[in-house]
Amino acid sequence: MNKTENQKAWLFVLPVVLLVAFNAVIPLMTVVNYSVQETFGDNTFFWAGVIWFQDVLNSDRFHASLGRQMIFTFSILAIEIPLGVLIALTLPRKGPWVPVCLVLMALPLLIPYNVVGAMWNIFALPDIGLLGYGLNALGFDYNFTRQPGDAWFTLILMDVWHWTSLVVLLAYAGLVSIPDAYYQAAKIDGAKSFAIFRYIQLPKMKRVLTIAVLLRFMDSFMIYTEPFVLTGGGPGNSTTLLSVDLVKIALGQFDLGPAAAMSLIYFLIILLLSWVFYTLMMRNEAN
Amino acid sequence: MSLELIDVSKRVGVEQHIYPTNLTLEAGGMNILLGTTLSGKTTLMQLMAGLDKLTTGSIRFNGEDVTRTAVQKRNVSMVYQQFINYPNFSVFENIASPLRVARMAEDEIKRRVCEMAELLKLSGMLDRRPSELSGGQQQRTAMARALVKDADLVLLDEPLANLDFKLREELRDELPRLFANRECVVVYATTEPVEALLFGGKTATLHKGRVTQFGPTGDVYRKPQDLVSAEVFSEPPINHAQVTKNGETLTLVSGASWSATGQAAALPDGTYTLGLRPHHVTPAQSGSQPVEVDGNVMVTELSGSESVVHFHLGGRTWVSQSHGIHPFEVGEQATLYADVSQAFYFDASGALIAG
Amino acid sequence: MAKITLKGLRHSYKPDPQEDADYALQQLDVDWEDGGAYALLGPSGCGKTTLLNIISGLLTPSHGQVIFGDKDVTQLPPDQRHIAQVFQFPVVYDTMTVYDNLAFPLRNRGVPEAEVDKRVREIAEMIDLTATLDNRASGLTADGKQKISLGRGLVRTDVNVIMFDEPLTVIDPHLKWQLRSKLKELHQRVRTTMIYVTHDQTEALTFADKVVVMKDGQVVQIGTPVELFERPQHTFVGHFIGSPGMNVMPCEVRGGKAFYQDTEISSWNAASCTDASDLELGVRPEFVEFGPTGVPVEVAKVSDAGRFRIVDTRKGDQSIKLLVPEGGEIPEGNAFLQFAQDHTQVYRDGWLMS
């Protein structure tokens, strides 16, 4: 909008600039530094150029974990977004139950990540966990520590349990912002509930859903603690997502160069995909 | 006190929001900016207040250049169309807030707030929160806050637009009195011609970023310099039609004709635009030179005391507004009388040449 | 289309209303003829929106019946009442084109596509939207969107009544006038029953054939604009309708004659009153003029409204306003006022004496 001549305003922004510098820019630069050098951790560096990047991009291991990451992310998006919208639609919009429902919904979001992992680990254990024991008792051959399929099932279920609430809350916020007149007009126009959803609720939720998709996309791409605690990437490498793999390389094998290169590639992928998502979802808005 | 705008203009990118404007506004009486939405009223006010940077020109207050003075240092107050108050403050604290910023003594604050509340009929509700007030009272609170600090320049941007009809009428009555004895420059933006008329003072008509005319309100209304100013200052819209002068005779595009009198008699032969306000077109003969005009009736409105008829005349819609009850049927060919002694004549460029 | 009858209607938002004050809407009996243009007029919070919602079926009244034609629709939901409504803030389906917006109510009702196309084009022509039919509705200005809302009502052939809930609120002031005339024109063309809710007397009076004036959940008067103007049944109507509103001053009646501070005032209904001193006299500014004799006053303020001037005169604390046409003479200082007998009336407890 309109700019005013007030140089003091910059002073107020300064703390944030410094914070962001310490918080993001400086560590990122360190990583960039590592990614183009060879080091053994004793503070001696040799110039390596783009070797690590070439290595990473050509390695089957990276391709495999990136592939797993993609499957994971798109699976949870495909489940959490529609499920979240569906739950939001069923929540009451007025009345004494509103705060109760919202608090219940928000509960999973309040649990620390490692606790979530540990909880589900125990919950899913085939011998003592309620889920694992129950499934086996029902006749399913379920063991998430041995069978990759079961591990995936548990991993996705855990994420859905943990994060669908976020989508619900965002979608709900979008829903309650729709004025009553829209529903009344639709009723008068003889619209059925699907038409109301399609032409009123969905368009009005679009902005918040864009945010929900972006948040869930980025978060799920960066997910580490929960799968690490739950499966540790196993059985075998079957649930080794990008971040888990990254830590294995960097800390487990102390290959700082390749790990740094991989982090940067990882970072760029997230940036790129987020941008693609955002542009696609906002494109209609501009028309 | 005076506020002078010298060659002030505002451009954003390629869009010219305000064309170079020269205007001198003085204390005593209200200065009204009249124009439709997006005509540039708000932009011009923001330039006056120093909330927005000028593209060209300068602003002087009492002869002193304030173009680069920050808004905080200009002693300006502003009232907006939306009722803007601090929601968690009582009415008293809301009104007192500018005085607290100025670090005024407590008893002086109290004296001033009570005086202002008295003037704006808020005395009984100083303890209430804004949310417990009606729209009119909320806007009064906002106004009291703007007035309490004795600002040199008070800007009011359509402050009555969001109020109920009757409240608007009430405040329209009170406002001029409120500013009557104040030593400050008051600028009031409105879209409604009748508001400008009732406030009197001086009026600047704005159209698409240009001030088309500025002068005492009655003069601007009765002697518009050009067609655009006449259109801005007319509700319902001023009627216009092509008129041809041939010797002593003026002929309207619809065929009606009459002999030219007054200033119109001095016009050379040719084609002009005639402008006539709706209340000079009446179902019964009135005025000093009524001329019969016929038209096909499109809409009729009866408001109890007045009749409004919209009819076709020479390819345009004309409106007649008259006292009393005059029923017309939609679709009927009606006969009305235009008092052409009240008509304005504009040349091809839109400038007033007679009337 | 159908006649609308409201019978013994009352409504309270409280579950167990005890006294009159608990009712947002007091006892109401109204007949609305088929094809008429009606307005519900009153200040904020007078119950007009409640009444509107009861007619449209968004609210079920606590007592009484809503009858369309000879069918009791009190318990029916909005979509089964065959009504249309235009809201205060324009409601359009953002993702659809103007065409699809207009077609929406017909498609929902399974009307064949050829018929839909015919109706949509016909109505678009009527509301001047033909040129924008293929545009996205979200890109239109507020008045365009309000026209779409109206158009969605007009396309349907089964509509009993179209209701307007302060439809000009968000319209630019200089376009209000145009849209208002457009509504009137449309009504005069299509002759569907229309009910218009507003707090703006100009909108109500110019639009409606008959106006229902409401105050505190109560209907104060139902009448044509002319009746409301010339014979306000209550001082509230006199004040609320007309700009400026009716002058109201204390008076007493002695022997069938009205007196205001010992000046005799000729009033058309004073003869029917018994002697009393706590009465009020009402006369509109339009019916007051300066004269050689009459009520002595002092001219306090003159406001120029262009076509006429509003003169505020004082007698003590009492203000009496009058209108003087452009060019009329206004005395300075002391003057006398005369009231037109046919339009000067006596009120008791606010209500017109008859």
C-alpha cells in the first residue's frame, strides 16, 4: 500500500533479521561449505567441488529413500486432506459442543513427536500392544517390526492420527468464516448438500486448504522423530525416509560432505515442490 | 489557519491517482470533498494528512512547508467511515487516549473529555465499552477522540456512511455546529450532494482524480463550471440532452423548442448540451419558462411527499422529481414541463457557457 | 405466485417467553396481495429481519401461521416454499460464471437444459448482464453481484415471493440510485410479489406500494407511502418517515380546539378529542409556512438543501422545522408560523386520535 517516511521502522525489524541470520542463514551456509569440501572432522578441509552432489544424485540409495519419501508424503496427503475436510464438515458450527470438539481434536497435536513414536511403537507391538495384539487376535498376521507392509501401514496410520487434526482445524476455520447467507441462498436455490459442498464450502476453504497442504507436505517431507522411534527405518531399509537416511549418513557414517550435499538437495526439493504446489493451487485465484 | 496544496499530485506506477491540484482550505466552515467512490477523495485526504507521499508539489500549513513533516508531528486527526475505537477501553479512555499520548495532566484530561462528551451527547456512557454502544454512539466517540486534542487539521472520511438513515440525519445537523467555533481546518469527504449542501462551507467536486471546481457550496451547486461538476453535484443525476440553437430558437433533440432568453440568447448558432436538474422537470407547469417535453415512462416512484418519474427523452433517461402525488403509468407517453430558465448550457468541451 | 397471509404471528428467541418484552416479534396479522411491492421499514433491531426469516422459512415462529395462497407453509423449509431472497451482502457462487450462477437454481430443480438456456438469457437481458454472462461471477462489482442474486430468483417460474434484505448496503452510493430504480422497473415488468426490508425510508417509500413500519417488534402502521406521509398513525412514523421528520409539540385540547402554548391551531382531528392537556400535535415541515400571524417563533438556522431550504425555528426549547422552496423568502429573527389544517393532527400517547 502506501509507504510512509519512517526510518525508525527498520529498528523494529532488526531483531528478527538477526534472529533469522543466526537461526537459518548461518547454519545453511555452513552446510553449503561442507557440501563442497572433503573433511574428516578434524578441521582439515579439501576442496571437492560438485563431487558430492554428483555422488548423491547418482546413488541408488538416495533414489530409493527419495522414492519412499514421495510415497509416504503423497499417501498421507491423500488420506489426511479429504479425511480432515470430512471431519471438519461434521463438527458442530455453533453451540456448547464446539469448544469440546476443538480441544479433543487438538489433543494429538500437543503430544511431543518422540512420545508419539514411542506410543505407537508400544501400541503396535504384536505381543503386548493393543493394536498389534488385537489385529493378530482378529486373525491378521501383523508384525510391523518384521513385515515391511505392516511397518508402512503403522507409519501412515500414526501420521494420520497425529496430523489429521491440523487439517481439521484449518478446514474448520475456513468453514466457520462462511456467512450464513451463503447457506440460506443455497437452500433457497434448491441446492443439495453435495452442491453446497462443491460450490460454497470447497471454494471458501480453498485458501486454508492450500495452507494445510503446504504445511503437511513440508512437515511430512521433514518427518524424522516419529518413524525413527517407531521403526528406526526398518525392517531393513523399507521405511527409511530421506531424513532418516540423511542422519544415518551424517552421524552414523560421519560422511559430512555427502550428507551436506544431500541436505541441500533435500532442501531444494522441498522448496521446489512447495512452490509448484503453491502456484498450482493459487493459479485459479488469479483468473 | 490555512492548508495550501501547491501542484500536489499522486501517481502509483502508471496510474495517476491525483492530477496536479492547487487548493487553499481555510479554518471556519467545513471544506467538503464531493465525489463518487474512487474519485480520489481518500487519497487526497491522505496526502493532506501526510499519510501518503506526494509525487509532485508541496503542502503548506499556515504558510510553513510541511511536505516532509511526519504525520505524527503535524497535529492531525482523522475520522473514518468504519467506527474505529479501542475495543478494550471505556468511552472515557477512548476519548482521553490522544491526551494521554500528549502527557497531559489528569485533571485537564478529565475536564476536556467531559466537555467533549457533553458536546457529543456521550456523558451518560463514559464507562461503557464501544461494543455496548449503538453505531451512532460509536462514531460519536471516534469523533470526540478526533476533536479532543485540538488538532490543526481534522479530516473526516465519509464518517456518516455506515449509519442508519435517521442517525445520519441527526449527526448531519450536529456536525457543523461542532466545528463552528474551532480554530482548525476541517475537511469532510462525502459522496452525497445533499450532505455537502446541508453543511454549507466550501465544496470541491472531485472526478477521476481531478478537482473540477472549488468554491462556496451554494455557488458550486448553482453555477457548475462544467458538465462534470454538475453531474457530481446532482442527485438524482442531472438530465442532459442535445440542444440546437438556430436564430432565436432553441430546439431539444426530442423536438421541443422555445425562444432563447437570458444568457442563452447571446449564444451563437450551433449545437450544445443542455443540463437541467430533475426538480426543474415537473408534471405541472412551474417556473418562469416551462417547456412541454414528452417521453415514454420507464419507472415511477412515489415517496409520499414526492413523485419521481424516469422517462425516455432523445435516447437518454430523464428524471423528473416533484412535490406532491403525480401518478403515471409505466409505458405511457407522458407530458412534463421543463423549466428551461433553470437550464445550463455546455459547449462541446463540457464547459459552462450559459445558464 | 400467491397471496401471503401472516396470521397471529409471534416470535421469541427465548425458549420460554413470559412477557411481551421476551418477544422479538409481537402479534402480527398481515395480508399481502399477489404481485405487490412491499417494504418492511424500521430502525435496527425492530424485528424486521426476524419477520423476513419467518416468511422465508429460515426461522419457525413461536406462534401463528404463514400462509401462501391457501397453503399453510409454517413448517416448511425454505426450498419448499418457492421463494427467492437477495441478501445484504451479495451471495454469488464464486467459482461459477455469471451464466452458471443464473442457471444454478434451475439445474438444481432438473429443468431441461434448453429451457434453462432460454430463461437465463431472457433474465440476463432484463438485468443488463448479457455482456458478462461468460465472466466469472467473483470478478463483478457489488452491484453486479446483487443483480446476479436477484437474477437467480427471477429465472425461476415457481417463485411466490422475492425478498430483499437491505440489498443496497454495500452498493456504492452513486449506484444505489440506479439499482433502486432498476428494482422498481423489474417489479413493474414481472409483477412478482416482492418484500423489501430496509432502515432507509427513501428506499422503502420509492420501492413499495405498501410499507409496513415496525418498531420494537411491533407493527406501527401499514400503509401506502402517501398514507404514511400524510396520516402517520403514530408520532414514530411521523418522525421516522420524512426528512426532516414530523414536528411534534405538546398541546392541549379545549372544547374541540387544539392549543399550542395558548395559540389556537386548526387541526383536522381536534374536534373529535375530549378535553385533555397531555396531548401532542404533529405537523410535517412540508405543511408549515411563514405567515402574518400564527405561532410566534424565532428563526434559528437555515440549511440549504438545493431544491429547498430547511428552516429551523425555535419557540423556547421547542424546535419547529419547515421547508421553504428554492427562491422562497425567509424572514429574519421573529416570525409567525402557520400549519396546514388538513395535515395537522393531534396524538395521544403517541397514537393518532380519531
